Amino acid sequence: MEYLVVKLTGKIFNDESIELLKKYRDSLLKLVEKGYRVAVVVGGGGLARKYIEYARRLGVSSNYWLDIIGINASRLNALLLTTLLYPTTPRKPAETLEEVLENIALYNIIVLGGLIPGQSTAAVAVETAEAINAKLIINAGAIDYVYTKDPRKHPDAAPLSRVKATQLLQLIEGETLPGEYQLLDKHAVELMIRSKIKMALIHYKKPEALLEIIKGRIPGTLILPE
């Protein structure tokens, strides 16, 4: 049995993305047919940002509480995906790495959201891969490639088909705040290097890419743990 981690941006769970979520369900079930056991880590997306913004407007300034709101939003998204995949999954999403290890031994797919405050779901995905000894993470995010610069600010930014994690660390800038995690945070990249875990970055609107990647075709950026 081969283990795989799939990280899904919370954008997939937006109202307008219902059909997209169904396609991800189908692709995940096909991965199981191919002999994989899959841990799926989902983000909080628009739901998390909405409630974090409400909390800020109400005067909540503690990043701890804002993170707790984001974690619970991601767990609600995880529960929604669980209902689509059950009984391939446990009845409820995992909330600790201990539950991840217990459930991955019994089910073909497990789903989880955030785990602890101060940690992005990208870092959760890498820690999950470490725990189950998966050597590849497929990260379906809002950006299709790692670029030489921020493509939102620099029209001359060039996409990279492959990049070393050490190079990626040099590209990461800025403060990470609850609900505003960038493509990958520094901690997640450092964990990848530590455990020699690869990450295939794809755009979230390409659920069929999950199957392309296990065939060796990367329609995005492959991040190497070097």
C-alpha cells in the first residue's frame, strides 16, 4: 500500500465550487482504485476568512483566537468532504496526528483540517506526510506554479516547472497572519527538507491532475526537498 497526501485549498469549498468538489471526490476515489491510501488536508478558504474578519470587526486582536476560528472553519470543510467520501473515510475528520495514524490503518481515505494555532494547513500536510511516511504531497492551490516573483505584483514573473525547497525559502517573504497564509510558509518548507518530501503544486481547478501526477506528469511545479 502506497501513501499519498493531498492538500486542497479552501477555495474548492466555496458555494460556486460544488461541481468541482464532486470532481475531487471522484479523483480521490480513483486514487484508491490505483492502490493508494490518501490523507486529504483541507483549508478554511472563504469561510475562515469571513469569520476571521467578523472577529476582527468585533475587536478580537489575538492571533490565537483568530487561528482557532480558522481551524474550525477548515474542519467544517473537512466534514463536508467526509460526507461525500463516506464510508471510504471515518465518520469524522481527524483532529490530531494520532488520529491520522489510527485511521489511515483502517480506511483508504482520511480527511482533516487544521490542527493547532500558528500553523498553516500546508504545514499540517507536511506533518501528515511525515507521520504516515508519504513521500509526495499534491498541493491543489490558487496558484498554478511557483514563480520567480509574485505574479500578482510583477508581470515579468516566470513559472518554474521544478524548484528546490532551499530556493523556495529565498522566495518566501512577508509576515504570515491567520487567514492569509501564502503559497507555502517557511515552516512547511523546512519540514519538507527535513523529511525529504516532494510536493507537486497544481491549480485547484484541475482535479484531474491528481491522476496525471501519479503517472509522472506534473502540470505545475515540482518542489524538490533539497
